[in-house]
Amino acid sequence: MDRRGALPIRALGRIAAAAALVCAFSPAAAQPSDVAVKAAFLSKFPSYVAWPGVGGGSLNLCVIGTDPFGRLLDDAVRGQQVGGRPLQLRKVADVHGADDCQIAFVQGSAAAGTTALLNGLRNKPVLTVTDGRSGGPQGMIHFVIHDGRVRFHINNAQAAQHRLAISSRLLGLALSVKGRR
């Protein structure tokens, strides 16, 4: 791989490491926060995805359902741009407020709630991201803790069904990729 291809992968890793360091040196946390690392990843995922027919304006990252991030995601998104477009954070209670979302972190208060939220997004070109409930419902990107670190699995087949193209750079960082590369 040439250096141009390696740079964005390193940049994504540096963002996650920086978030972990900020949390490590804050008075409230003795160890890096998994939630802060997930927030950093969420703010960078849109740079590695192409959506069909998305024109100008902002790119919307939505938290649908339970919000585990508090201000961490607000801080991670602040000032971010994707392809010259501002990345905006929206927090909505259910899928009815998600019509203009391009990426959605989806978490119900229970597995059934997450499944219902994911089903509500089924026919939309929205990159869905979920968190590591073992055996629970999973979005196109699914966070897990592996060897004490935040990692993720990608269901690329599901993304392709929604006409989303995930960059090979992001696919290369995943613990596993389901479907075509």
C-alpha cells in the first residue's frame, strides 16, 4: 500500500488514541473511556462512506434512541467536515426524526428496542452503527470490546443493500467484514 492510502488509516487510529489520552488525563477518569473512543470513531466513519445521491448541505450523524455519549460526541463532531460539508449531530428519540440522517448510532433501551429502531431504518440509505450487546441486533458497523480495546465488525453486504459504499480503508480496520469487499 502506498503512503497516501496509509495516511487516513493512521489518522483514524490517531483520533481514537487522542480521545483515549484526553480521557486518561482528565480528572474524572483514571483510564481511557470506551465511550470517548466510540465517539471519536463515529465522528470519523462518515469520511469513509459514500451515500447515493447525497447533494450539498450538511452530513447528519444522528443518535437514535438512548444516548450513551453525553457531550463526548458533541465535542468529537464539533468543527468536523466531510468532503467540505459540515458534519452535524442530531439526537432523536425514534426513526420518525431520522429522515435526513446519513449515519445513525442506534441503541434502544433493550435489544427489542434496538431491533425496532433498525427495522425502521431498513429501507433508507443510512449507515447504522450499534454497540456490543452479545447476540443482540447489529447495525452495519457494530462496536465491540476486543482485547480491552474498542473495535468493530462491518456488515458490508448489508451496507451494499442500502447502496452505501464503505471504503476499503475502513474495511481494513474492522475485526471482521461480512459480505463483499
